[in-house]
Amino acid sequence: MNENHRQHPGQGARSLSERADELEHRMIDELEQRIVKSVLFVSGDKDPRTMNQPPPPGSKPDRRKFLMGDDPRLPKMPETPTLLDFFRNRFGSPNHVLQSATHALKGGHDEKTVLACLLHDIAVAGFIRADHGYWGAQLIAPYVDEEVSWAIRYHQALRFFPDEAAGYTYPEAYIRYFGPDYQVEDYVRADYEYARNHKWYMTSRLITLNDIYSFDPNAKVSWDPFMDIIGRHFKQPKEGLGFDGSPVAHMWRTIIWPTKFL
């Protein structure tokens, strides 16, 4: 064994996660500006109460300025970014939502339902997974018909509850993901009870019916069939998402500058 890789007594092998963290820290250290991750980003991997501790005695102070603009590790966004700019430059793979929207389009559903399927996991793609229905609905609310944002909000609750009359069964994938005994939180059940009697229930239910729970990562999908639908039903602000002064502009700016210090 190479001496450089030999473990010292009492030193266990580092996990893949630990090695990845070390590499990331080295890359960050090489940047000209200091990059600090938010408490939410690292919570769970680290106890937030242990963060922002003073440096150990004798350590060299880091005199670099904190990052307050574009992160050089990310593609630069246009000055007036559109919804598609976020999908291209900031969000994860759109494969899942494109498959869901394609399924809805082929099923002959109206354009608002197709748009809801296209955007139903927008929070997962670019912002946060926890309570993604609520965050996603809030993110797009100023720019779409109220029915679309409502449907996205409540699909989070409806997906856990079967509706045999509508043709929706509990996804087998959820049994694998969460276990056969998983029970939703009380607020999720309460939102389901509210949504099931709402006039827009079926719009939200159609999201769950067209959700692709075992989507094909190799499926050939495209934005082309949806460009006109987005143009007709997504009110793109002329100033660009994040700069139009809407109640959610700060959320879009956070996605543009996810590592901005303050």
C-alpha cells in the first residue's frame, strides 16, 4: 500500500461523502471569494448549532471578501431571465416534468392542466424538496391562473390518497420510497380533506394521474410542444423573473444567486 494512502491507527476509511466534501472545500478554497452555505443547505449533515464557530487558535484568517453576486461555478443568467432560462441554467433535469406534461397532452387535457403538469415539481427541480407543492405554487402564483397554482399546491397532499373513481391508486414507488407503514402528517391529511371538496379538485388530481412515478430517464422529450402553451398561460414579466417586484421575486433571485452571502 502506498504510504500516502496508509491509514493511521484508529483512523477509519473516509466515506465517499466525506471525500466529496473535502474536494468541494478545496474547490471553494481556490475561489477568489468566500462562499458560505446557508444553514438550511447543510442542516442535517451538520448540526446548525455548531456552525459559525470561531476558527481554532493559530489558524490563518481568511481575508477574502464574501461572495455577493454571480457564483463563478454556475452559468451566468440573462439580465431579464425567463422561465426557460431557469430550466436551462439553474434547474435539474426537466425529464420528469416533460414526461408528465407530454402524458397530459397526449391524454387530450386542456392547456391549464398541461401547464400544471409541466410545472408541478418546479420546486423540486430548482428550489427545495420539502413541501415542494406549497413552494412550487407560491413560486409561480403571480404568473399563472390561480387554478394552476392551486392544483400544484394540493397535488402534494392528493398524491398520498387513492381515488379509484378517478383511476388513481397509491403509487407502488411510494411503498419502496417510504415503506408500507408510512403515514402522512396531519397537515397533509387536512389539506387532502379540503381539496377533495374543492371546485378545482380534478385539476389537481389530474396532476397525480399524469405524474410519472417510474419515469424513463432515456425517454425522448422536448420543450417544443409546450412553448406556445407557456407563452399563452405563463405571464413572463418584462423585467425578468426575480426583478419584477412581485411578492415572490426574492425566491427567483435566490435561485439565480444561491450562494450569495446576504
